[in-house]
Amino acid sequence: MSNPLRMHIHDDATAALRERIFDYARDRMQLDPPPLDKGMPYAELRALMPDTVTEKGIGGDKAMSLFGDILAPASMSTDHPAMVSFIPVAPTEASILFDLVVSASCIFGGSWLEGAGAVYAENEVLKFLAAEAGLPATAGGVFVSGGTNGNLSALVAARFDAEQRLAAAGQQRPTRWRIVTSDEAHSSVAHVARVMDIDVVKVPVGDTGRMSGPEVDAALGGNWGDVFAVVATGGTTNFGIVDDIASIVATAKEHNVWVHVDGAYGIAGMFAPSTKPHFAGMDGVDSFIVDPHKWLYAPYDSCALIYRNPSIARAAHTQHASYLDVLTDTDEWNPSDFAVHLSRRARGLPLWFSLATHGVGAYREAIESNNTVARDIAQVIRDSEHLELVRDPMLSVVVFRRKGWTQEDYSAWSDDLWESGKAACFPSKFKGEPVLRFAIVNPRTTIDILVELVDSLKVER
Ligand SMILES: *Cc1c(COP(=O)(O)O)cnc(C)c1O
């Protein structure tokens, strides 16, 4: 039998490659800290790299060497303790290890028929997340690839629901649907609106950055007729500000409008005692998302998408095709039916395994310790002559200014740190002014690391 891909040939060569890759993964996981590493221009990479995708192949050993020597160092380690820009990721070893198991297990995570065991375990996590929010036990959903897909899928279900209700009442759908969100909401909300061909009403938020129900109503001028959803943010990416979810739910309910909470980064804050109160009102929402790869210590990529009433999502999202009937004509829980996707990796399993390993309590503590570091560095900033805190942190994002610095000063400072491999802390912008921002989701990001960073801002430029 021809076997050009050498499948299941267990000779010395395959064993050696397998061990080499396990060794690499083991060593990488044990680096403390890992090198920060950084990208490089295309032309430089092109000059360093031979052709790799060739008719004859270059062999696994050679490919692995190129990855280890050139490609990996040209990709930032987002788990470096001084990587504080964007939203870093700091997966537990348990979750990384289990990600390898998920790959080796060849599980189709789209249907109960094919993936019952995996889907059962994923659903245990979703059930736990829903319960933490205070949703009823009938709530449920699915892990999708990221917050963008999660927001899209939730809003598609919300619009479907609104249209079903209009149809049932014998009414026409509006010519243009609208959603409402804060003007500090994540860019994915506007993108999803473009994809869905709907309009977005942006609610201006004041100095606090927190959108409330009355502000939503005011932005609409009381005209809710063509609105099918309010998207609240459970922790803005830029500031970690949690909208006033309870008042948004109260206002939206008066108009029978769906409330979705985009908590891709911040809903993890619901697990820590000190930040839990910010999430009052979550028990009244219709859907929410949270990305385990942001602040729940899991590897890329996953987003937990949860619906109060999953049957609406199922009706909105189930794909019908004759070859799928055996999968979809059942009452079983088919993850494919709850979002814009079909084939899927059981990408909730790394979080499941890590939660099962460490217990929820350890997660609460880890998230709380990130909050504590954020509050401590905010106090250091308040106490520093050369610095100014832009807003009090609600979660684990801290935004501040270096008094007297121009955009060029910030960039020069950040480039130096980046070039030296010490830290990734890029200037951001708020209301057109340059600011600095620490996003703290890594237990290895200690207060000492951050104090060193803010001290290095004392220099005059
Ligand atoms: C990161 C983020 C998203 C997008 O999530 P992806 O997983 O990157 O698609 C959406 N909303 C918020 C608030 C985020 O922080």
C-alpha cells in the first residue's frame, strides 16, 4: 500500500521527531520568563528563510529547526511578564498541555453524535459561567473562535428573535435595523454591524466611560422602534470599564430589546470578589461572551458564548443539509447549532481541564491578584510627580500619562524597551492624546516589573 505521508509508521525517525517536538513544547512551557521576541519585516524574514513548502518537502527536522531558530523568535511571546500591551495571554500549563491532547484526539466538536464526551465537558464549563452570571440552569451555548465571532453569533440570534416576534404579530421588519452600544465599545461590534448590514447608534459616555440605561434611552431619543439589541461592554479593552449592566437591562426590558454583554476581556472579573459587584445585572442579560484566551488563562483561541434562551440561537443558526440530518434531527446538544460555524475544534477543553485541575477557587485568586497589581500600580502612578492616572481602574487595565511628553517621547521610550527585549508597552491614544496602558492578565506580571517601567519614565527626553 502506498503511504506517501508515512502515516503510522513507527520507526526510529518518526520517534526521534516526536520526541524532539515534545521536548521543544516541554522546554518552551518551562521558560520563566520566555524571551519577549519580536516580529521582523517581511524582507528580513524572506532573506533568512529558505523555501519550505516544496514538492519534495524539507523534512520535519529541518522544519523544526527553522521554527525554533527563526520563526518563533520572530513571533512575540504574549505570555512574557512585561508584555502589557493589547491584551496579553498567560495560559496555565494544564491548559496548554491539554491543548496538545485535544489535537491528538481528533474529536469533531460540532455535534453530540460525534463528540458527546468532549461536548459534555465543554458544557460543564459553560454551565458554570452561566451560573456565575446568575442565568437560569437552562442557559447554554458554545465555544467559538473568538469574541468577534461570539458577538456576531449573539447578534444574529438577537435579530432573528426580533424578526420572529414581529412576524408572529403580523408586523413588518424595519427597513434598517439598529443596535446601540457605547462609543468606547470594541471595534468588533462595528465590524459585526457591517457584516450584518445594520446601523450602530454610539452612545457618548462621559468621564467615567460607563454607559447606563438612561444614556442609551437618551441617545435614541426614546425611539426604540428599529432597535433589536443593546450591546453593553463588560470591561472595555482600552480601560476595563464595565457598563452599568443592571440599568441597561432595566431600560432595554421596557422595550423588549435583547441585551448582549461583550465581556471578551473583562467578564473574568466577575470571578474575583472585589470586582464581582461591577457585574450586577448579569442575571438579566440575554447573551454574553468571554474569551478564555484573554483573562481566563487558556491558550488561543476560544470564546465562550452563552445564551439565556439557547433555543432561539438554535433556531437562528442550525444549518440544514441532507448529509447533516443525522446530526441535526435530534434533541441532543449540537454546538454547531449555536453560532456561525459548522466544523469545530473542542476548543473549550483546555479551560475545562485547567479548571478541573486547579479548581475555580484558584481562578478567583489569580484574577484577584491581577486586580490587586492593577490597583497597586494605579496608586504608585497617583503618587508620582511625573505621572497622571487617566481613570481609576475598575478591573486590571491601567491607563496613565507621562506629564510633558509628546507622542515622539512616548514612542522613543517604548521603542527602546521593545528593542532591548525588556518590555512590550506601546503608547495608545485617548481622545486624541497619547497615553500609556498596562493590561494585567498574567500572574507573572508583578508590581515590581510595573514599578520599574514607571520609574523608567522619569527620564527627561
Ligand atoms: C478582544 C475583544 C473582542 C474581540 O475578541 P477576539 O477574540 O479578538 O475576536 C471583542 N470585545 C472585546 C471587549 C475585546 O476585548
